[in-house]
Amino acid sequence: MKRHYSALSQPTLAISELICKTLDHDATDMLIDKWLEHRNDAYWEWFQGVRERKHAANSLRRQVLVWNKGDFLPENIFCRTVDTGRLIPLDRTWSTHVYHHRSMQDRKLSMMPVVFTMLPELMMLRGMHDHGCDDVYIIVTDMKRQEMDDVTEYFKLVCRYAFGRTCKPRMENEIQYNHMRLSHTLLKQRRTPCFPQIDIAFRAILYEKRPPFIILFSHQTTSYSQILFTHPLHVPSEEIFFDFPSGCPNPCCNDDCEMIRFPRRGVEGAAVLSIKRGGRNGRKVRSREMCNWIDCNICFNEETPQDAESNEGSQSSADSGDNPTNNGLVCSKCRLVKYCSPEHQKKDWDEHRRVCAKPIST
């Protein structure tokens, strides 16, 4: 590295030597259309299974993926967002910012195959978030499986003890040691980009952009690409994604053979970074329940994830009528969404009608 930096200081994207290639919303639309034309049979069968599962009447506060009507198109598949509780279709696109080594640009390699490789996973993650996922960040590497595991553990260590915190001397030494070890390992294997370049870009994105997740992509055939989440609330639910396809084209592969390490086992199997929130470190992540009309900012409740866990399986005050001003109007047919007024329910009907159906009896 030509510029000096510290493994413990806050980096900026301005000092990163990686090249950023941005694929806008139009490029994402084109990739989705191409994926629908040449879709993988494993994903098609999985979505068919989702359609057959249907939904229960008590799904107002849980992650849910619903495909009730129409053809296999993103606008007909709806996902419950983890940040606002809305039910939104998967056709909402995003911009992808791909950070890569300059050698890929010298060889005139396109970044579109990188995004296309993990397009179903990106569609799911985008659909889970109402806010904060208009921009997706990917760092392209050529790390092998064990190297990816080691780098993942390093970033979990740094975020737990040094991100927005005063790091103790003992942990400073451990972080510095692991940083030096990974730098030497990747340099010896001639990995591009080198570990300091990955470290600068990764932590700078965390500090400056504060995304729900960052992806470390590896184009090594014997490795996998890692999704690192910045909060447990952003992780997909095991109840829905326990049998999500691995992405590997080999029909004889096992569960450990993954092109994209999508957390099918929930938080237990996810790479979650422990990031301090609040004050200068950004707003705390909270679970909210908002009016389903996309242009409405009315929130029926706002609680921390700990509160959500303590209320799991019980009826909230908004549903029980203890707070009549925050009840909201539940859709009488599907009972999956809430509205603040009949007017907003009518405005949302053109979109909601594509998923609205009576739930299965319980």
C-alpha cells in the first residue's frame, strides 16, 4: 500500500485503491429479465414450494414470503420487510457497487456476471429491506474457502472490539497480529486484491455507507461468497429459507457446497458483525410496523429486537386494542398488512391485489 493506514483507525473510501464499478437500476432490470429467461430449475422448484406453503393468519409480525397469484415474476412475489413490516414485491431494483482490483479492469472484465451469479440471493435480501438496500456493496476477491473463513472471522473480531469503541490494548495486539497474518497469507498466495486493500474498502463502506450487509465475492471455483450482515435483524428467517438452493449447478453437491453462503439456518448460520449503534455510529436498528402504503411514514409501533423477542408468540398492544390510536386497519381478506387509513388502503390496492388472498385455516 502506498498510503499508510492502521487496522484500528477509521478508513475512508477516498484512500481505497480498489476500482468501483456501479451497475444502476436499469442494469439490474436487464439482469433480472435474463435470469427469468434462463432460470435455474432449483430456484424455480423452491419458489413453487413457497407457493404451496401459503401463509398463516398470524403472520403480521413475522418474516414471510408469499406468492399467491400470477406467473413466476418478481412483481407477483411479496416479502415481509424486516425494518418496516411492509409486504413489498421483489421487483424493486437496486444499484450494485462492485469494488475490484485494477487488474480486472485492465483485462476489460465485466462486473455483470458477478451480480448475475448471486441474483436470486440479492433479490431476496433487497425484498427483505424497505430502506437501506437501494445500494448493494460487493468486494470481489479470489480467496479460497479457508481464506474466506479466516477473513470473515477477522472482520467479526474487529467490529466487535474496535468499531465505534475504544479498543483495549490486549485486543489491539490480537487484531494487529491477525491483520499481519492474513496480509502475509494472501500475499504469499498472490491474491488480488491484497488483504489491506480488502480491509480498507470493507471498513470504509461500513463507516460511510452503513449498509445492512456487505458481500465478499470470490470467483474461485473451490470457494464461496460470504454475506456479512451488520445486525441480526437483517438475517433471513430459518422458517422460510431453510431449504433455499445452494446455487451450485452440480446436482450431486451437499449442503457445504455453496457458491453463495446464504444463511439458511437463520442467525445461527449467518456471519453477523457486532457493530455499535447510536450517536455518531448511526441510528440503532429497530423493528417497526408501518402502514403498508409505501409513501406513508406512520408507524404503529417501534421496538428493539429484544422487545420483539420478548413479545414473540403474544399479541401486541396494537393488535389487542390497548392503544386504540395505533391499532391500524388490518386487511380483512389476507390479514397480512396494516394501514393507517382507508384512503391509504385504496392507494395501495393496485399493488396489494397481486398478493391478497384468504389465509389457510388454523
